[in-house]
Amino acid sequence: MGVGAIMIIVFIVGYLAIVFEHQVKFDKAASALLIGMICWGLYAVWPSDFLKADENKTIEQLAVDPKINEENKPFANYLKEEVLNKSIHHNDSAQVTSAEMHETSTSETVHHYIEHGLTHHIFDIAGILFFLLGAMAIVEVIDGHDGFSVITRRISTLNKVKLLWVVSILTFFMSAALDNLTTAIVMISVLRKLVDDKQTRWIFGGFIIIAANSGGAWSPIGDVTTTMLWNNGQLPDSGYLMGHLFVPSLMCLVLPLIAATIFMRGNVNRPSGTELNDETSRASNKEKNVVFILGLAGLLFVPVFKSVTHLPPFMGMMMSLGIVWVVTELIHSKKQMKDKKGLTIVSVLRKIDTSSVLFFLGILMAVAALQEVGHLAQAAKILDSALNQNIYSINISIGVLSAIIDNVPLVAAAQGMYPVSTGVFEANGMFWQLLAYCAGTGGSILIIGSAAGVAVMGLEKIDFLWYVKRVSGYALLGYGGGVVTYYLMYGNL
């Protein structure tokens, strides 16, 4: 059995441990961290099994190796760059011996390449984690000031069906303006003020995931994969993108809501102390309104910051966090320490669920390892050949696969496989539109299939299997309904 097969087995076993978290009796964060680190360890100890690199050869020989150039272009390009750098260095320094040239052409170069890949993924993953921490801190400090009462006081209905529609539609449009991850965090905080019963809140949480992902799919700033396609030139016309994907994305939410309307009955109970006329917050009305407006403006500022500076979104989130931090410290500077509890960023950061952040780290590291060794690219090629380049079959499969594996590397693989050309593959073409929809909404089928789902899972402690039994059917109905809607509006098989 090859090391590549062992890596896949480790991932599957770890994934099952996450799925059956309550049966195996240890936290999903531990399973995620183990599979992430073991997969990278296997890659680092036996790199030749993945890179097809014979360490007895020089890097000059490896750089022109047809097998490496065909199967692993990133590694081949890295080797060619190393050859060029060594050539320049050799010309500049007559002291470099052939032995030194050979020494740096074997295991050292290979492990430098592994470290280079790890550094790249760590930057992306750290950006997501810092973004998550910043969003959670801002939302928590708004909640500490009872700022979300501005929203909850305007939602007077106790009927489950009406409330589900209101929360879901609100989430759908907020996700397009913010992004699905931030919106999910905000709406879970709102939901806690509206629904007391845990099982009912979990159902609503599942629909928040569906609404956040479907709302993010039709907006260039609503979902990371749609943003990727927008920034990289596959979907450059944001107006065209939004116009074509709005109705399919809306149907992805409306169909599950209609189905839930048929089966759901009764009223919700509001948590004690959160009635519409509650005035128990330790923050004054002025402080409450200032922090709510400032926090919401900070969240809305993030996509603006990214568009203007072209820097990663987490930097905009950290800037917003810093502003909220300074303002809340100034507002409460004259209060006693005991009266500041829950009202400042320092006290809020102590409440952040670290295990959820570590779970995110582990699962993203595991997926990054599979991407780095080429397993995801191979899966994409298998899909391409098996489905005969049928754009509907390929994208539907990518969407379903994104419920198991992070959608970002899957979309990146598709971008690499299909260059922008003519017909359905032209800029703003049907393939790219359908890819944005499927990759953005398919993750709702399983709770760990999207960033929004993982965040809700961590915040509400929703069980994986419970989600499969109670919510996945709704998500699958909406996902399929959106594809059918797109087909009826724009395409033919």
C-alpha cells in the first residue's frame, strides 16, 4: 500500500471520527488536528511518493523529467526556478563546487518545496482563522451590549413558520452584502434572542447555513469561491453574475422553506430575559446603539477594504476589530472592572470557543495536504473524464463533493483545468456561473461542508448526524432545485 493511499485512509478515518463524535467520546477538534498533522507528516517524510522525484538525481535532471512536468507542474516550475537561481549564483561565485551543487539538488530542495507549500497554505488558513476570530469578537461585543435587540424587537412573531421565513430571508440578503461566514455568526447571535428550545434553534441554525450559502453564491463578495471566480477573470462582470444567479440561489432557499412550511407547526418560546420590552442590559441605550452601528459598519467595511486595497479580508476585519476595541474602551473607561464584563473586547476574547477555531485549523490543514499532494486535482480529472465534460454533471458533482471537502481547492482545481476560452467556458460563461452556484451552495448538504456550517456547528454544538437526519434533505432539495431553475432559465443539456 502506497503512502498516498494511507493518507486517504487517514483522512477518511478522521472524517468518520468527526461524524461520530458523540459515539467515539472525544471532541471533533482533536480528530481534525490529528488528520491535518498526520497527512502533512506523511507528505514530509515520504515526499518522493507524491512528487515523483528521484533524490539521486540533480535538480537540473529533475527539472526536465517528463514525468514530473506532466504530473506535477508546480513542482517542475519550482525546480526550474531553482536551476535558474543556482545558475545565477554559480556565475556570481566561482567558489561554488559541483559537490555543493549536487548537495542542494536532492532532499534539501524537495523539503524546501514542501515548506514553501505549507507556508502558502498556512497564510490562507491563518487568514480564515483571524477573520473568524475578528467576526466572532465583534458580534460578541455587540451582543454584550444587547445591540441585536435593534433587530429582535422588530421581529414580533412567535409562529415557527413565519419566524423561519423572516430569519432565512434576512440571512440570505445579509450574506450577499457581508459574506456567508460573518452572516452566519451574526444570525446565530440574533437567533439566541429569539428561540429558547435547543432542537428548534438547531433547525433554524440549519436554515441559516442554507440561507447564508445560497445568499453568498450570487454575490461576488458573498462567498470565497464566487470571489475567486470574480477576481481571477472567470466571472469579471459582477452585474451579469448577480443577474444570472440570483433566481437560482433564491430557489435554493425558497424550496426548503416551502418544504419546512408543510411539516413545521407551533410557536417558539423566547429565552427568559430577552422579551421585546426587556431593559436588563448594563449598557445604556446610547452605548447600545453606538456599538451596534459601529460593529455593523465594521463588518460591512471588510468587503470595501478588500476591494480598495486588494489585501486579504482578514486585514479589513482586524482593522474593524481594532476600531471597535478602541471605541468600546473609551466608552467604558470610567466604569468599574466588574461593570465592564462582556462590554469590552478583552472580556469578549476570553469567551471565544477555542476548540472550534482549532477544529477549523485541523480540517483545513487536512484538505490542504490532499490538495498539495495532488489528490484533489486527480479527483477533478477523474470527474472530467467520467462525465465527458458535461458542464452540468461536472458542476453538480463538484457541489456535492464540496459538502465533504472544502470548496476552495475544488474550485481552484477547476480553474486550473479549464482555461477561459469560448462557448460555455468564456468569461461570464455558463460553466463558471454554474460552478459559482454549485460550489457555493453544495456545502450546505453537510454541516462541515462550508465555513458557515463549521461556524454554526461550533457555536451551537450541532451534532453532525443530527444535521444529516434533519437538515441535509432540505439542503439537497434546495441545491437540486437551484440547478433545475438555472437549466430552465439559461441552458440545455
